[in-house]
Amino acid sequence: MSVIILDFKGQYCQLIARRVRELGVFSKILPGDATLEEIKAENPSAIILTGGPDSVYEQDAIHPDKDLFTLKIPMLGICYGAQLMSYMLGGVVQKADPSEAEYGKAVATYKDSPLFDGLESGVVWMSHMDYIDKLPEGFKPIATTKNCATAAIADENRKFYATQFHPEVNNTEHQKEIFKNFLFKIANITPDWNSDNFIDKAIEDIKSQIGDGYAILGLSGGVDSSVAAALVAKAIGERLTCIFVDHGLLRMNEAEEVEKVFKEKFNVKFIKVDAKDRFLSKLKGVTEPEKKRKIIGEEFIRVFEDAKKDCTNAKFLVQGTIYPDVVESGLKKGDVIKSHHNVGGLPEDVDFELVEPLRMLFKDEVRSAGKILGLPENMVMRHPFPGPGLAIRIIGEITEEKLDILRRVDKIYIDMLHEKNLYNEIWQAFAVLPDIKTVGVQGDRRTYSYMCALRAVRTKDAMTAESYPFTWEFLDEAQRRIINAVPEVNRVVYDITSKPPGTIEWE
Ligand code: XMP
């Protein structure tokens, strides 16, 4: 059983999809103007219309198929989706008087309705300029706020529900109950989506796509490509060849760990290409960040092409594309290779058929599938790591010496995060080695050594981020442990910059 989410370019679209899946129901996002045939092809048990920046009465506002409401499928419209439902069913939507537009928290009083079963009132998150002035026939108000007599409305006979507020955001109280009521009490859905049955289905799909053919996969050691590899390995075993390019810019023990896991646990062909010298010689003397990135991207392609010559029988290329990549690339059909992929650069003109087994999964679903497939915890819970690796965390020229220093600093810092149970609270953390030496004093002697920086961020999507508010004690202990263990470093700073204006990485 599944739910279709029609996306009207609302900022919380993916959040709605997550909320539904968290309750064990598969959800799929389609563009707001998907045709009726496209929607029917998914055989949805319910449809959710998202919010969006348009006003329903504007000429170029996105509207769904005009016959959407004849499908006899339970529907929940949220914000713009609520206004759209009212407008298309004959109600009147007006621009609110600026003094009455609602942004932020409001308290809703709920009436007796299946959508709010068990609830009397609660804080809700409002963000709208327009309001429903006249209800369509058959509708009645089921929630009110101080400024809005139609905070939620419903035609309970047709199972059409609409909320001006956003039940999907954390600022709304009882969000889980509201979605549960809609999915289970109104749409009568039986939850049947979980990582176990996803894995069985994905293995079946991979088997039927690849048949008795051969596939290759560029393994980066990151979560997505590792889980994709584990899944395809289960489906086709040693007909999968994983190519792992060690560009010499990885973290401590990373290459060895990836090799060990895939050689010992999975029945795949594993090619590790030791390309350290190739990369480091190309990067010699290079200090400009974009030039570093271009050299690494280009070299990666060359190394990968050389390695894949050993797999001439492979007709399939496995990619660890995940659902947010698909949604962010505009839900376009027939995407070939996404521009930002997790192995840091693959040929654009590869003559392969793509296999993307994680295409429908969110990151946390990928992680839980990885655990079930037997990947170690430290691999599936790992923070994101950029394709160019430590090259963009060493400011200035990259040398073996600096890589070695940075690896040791980073390990102490990351181990500390695990030790203090902070690792999973933080979206991404790492150390940086700026091209700076400073004067210090240790054991009564003058030192002139490197300064390192620590970075830790919280974010939802890496588009914006804020630095993690460590306690003073944590930072103090980190600086002591790093300076004591890494003699080449005599100063530690913590980067408190948010994004924007900074970026997460330093280069
Ligand atoms: P920035 O530094 O742009 O990074 O704020 C946002 C997120 O993207 C990661 N990142 C990359 N990932 N290849 C990748 O696979 C890259 O070239 C790359 N550059 C940045 C970064 O680590 C952060 O998670």
C-alpha cells in the first residue's frame, strides 16, 4: 500500500514523505502536475498535496489534473494543498490582510473529526498568506485558530481533509497522531513498508534487471555506495565487481576497512586500485581549491576507466543514488547519471545500463538496510565524506606529511565524539589542516608547529548548516588530547561559522 505526495514545490515535501514512511507506509513523490494516468499507475491508497509558494488564483500556479478529485481516494491537502483543494472544488481562496497572515506558532482547537481523533487542541505551525474564505460544498471547519476559522476543513464523506497549518514539521504538536489518523483511520492503510521487505523486493528487482549479466560499482566506502554494493552482492554475488580507488586522500585505516569488509563478508570481486602516487604527483605544488578538485575528478575518471578494462563483460553500472538525489534533480524521468555522485567522478559517457537499487530510499532507510545486510555499524553510520577527501581539508599544498598529521588529528577527534556519544548527534565532523604554523611553548621550549581546526555541523540537507555547540569541557579536552598525541600540532581552533556564509568544507 502506498501514498502519493503531489509536490507543489513546498519546502517540506521530503519531510512529508519521511513522516509517512516512518509510520511504515511507502510514499512516493510525484510532481504536482502529474497526469491522472501517472497517479493511477501507482495505485495509491491516499494522496497528500504539499504546500508551495504559489497562490492558487495566480495564472502560472501549479495545478493538479482537474479530475484528481474524482479518483475517490482519501486526500490530505497541506497549506497550498489545502487552498488548492478548496479552490478546485468550488470554494473561495483570498489573500489575507497582512495583519492576519499567519506565520509561526498558533494554537489550534480541534473539533470532533477522524483527523484529530484523540486530540483537543495543540500548537500548530502556520505559514500562509492566503486563506480559505468560503468552503466548497460538503466541507466544514474541523480546526480553528485565533486568526483563522478554517485552520483545517474536511468533507468527511469524500474523505477529503485539508489543513492550513503544517502537520509535518516538528513545531506542530501531535504530528504523528495526525498522520496516523489520516493514514490508518481515514485511508484504512495497513503499514507494510520496512527495510526487511524493501531488501527482498530490491534483490528481486536487481535479479530481474541484471539477469545473468555482470555489473561494476565504484565503491567509495561511503554509506550509499557500500549499501548498494551489499545489496547487489546479495543478488548477483561474484558477477559484481567493486572497484575501490584509493587516491591516498582517505582517512586513517579507511581503505583497509572497506577492503576487509567487502572481501570477507561479501562474495564479490573486489579490485582495489592503489592510485596514491598517481594522485599525489598530479597534486604536487597545487594550492588552488578548484584546481585540486578538477585534478582529482579527472584522475578518478582515468583510474576508474583503466580498472574497468578488466571487466569488459560488465554491461551494468551500479550507483548509490538515493531518494533525495532523485527528488532534488527535479523528479525528471530518465535521468542518466546524476552530476553529483558519491564516488567523486565517474565518466559521463559510460556505456552502461544503470542499476540504482537505493533510488527510492532516504538516508536513514539506507542505513537501516545496510545494518540488516550485515555492514558494520561504523560503516553505515559514518558521516558524509567528500569525493576529493582530505585534499580539500588540507589548505595549501598537499604533502604526505600533512596527510599523515591530519589523519591522526581527525582520528582523535572522531574517536572522542564516539566516546562521548556525540557522533550520531552531529551531521558531519572533521578536522582541517590550514597552511599555518604558529609559535607555542611546550615543556619550557619554543615550538613552531601546525595549527589545526575542528569542524562539526548540524544540518538537514547540507544546504544550510550551523556549527555544533560543544561544551567548553569537550573542546578543552579535544585540544589537550590532540596536542599531546600529535607533536606536529601546537594549536587547535574550533570553527564556529555557519553556512552561509561559510561552506561546510573549507575548500
Ligand atoms: P559544502 O562544503 O559545499 O559541502 O558546504 C556540503 C556537503 O557536500 C560534501 N561535499 C562533497 N561531496 N563530492 C562529494 O561527494 C564533493 O566534491 C564534495 N564537496 C563537498 C561536504 O562534505 C558536505 O557534506
